[in-house]
Amino acid sequence: MSGFIAIEGVIGVGKTTLTHALAERLEAGIVLEAVEENPFLAQFYKDRAR
């Protein structure tokens, strides 16, 4: 059986850590988002209190 698992959440909650743990446990590959191309991160880090 094959398929995909999508993991999403707010910044800093451990998505990448969970992804790596699942990949190891399931012997699966990982496809990560290219954060350099995310147009929203600069605005987030500019005003974290919001």
C-alpha cells in the first residue's frame, strides 16, 4: 500500500521533527516545503507578537 501523509501546522510546533520520526518509522521518503520560497515567513517574523 502506498500513499501520502501531509503534516501542517503553525511555525515552531515540530512538524519537521514529526516528519523525520514518521519517515524513519515507516521507512518512507520525505518531501519538505522550500521555505525560502514562502512569501509569508518574512511578515511572520517581522511581527511575532501578532
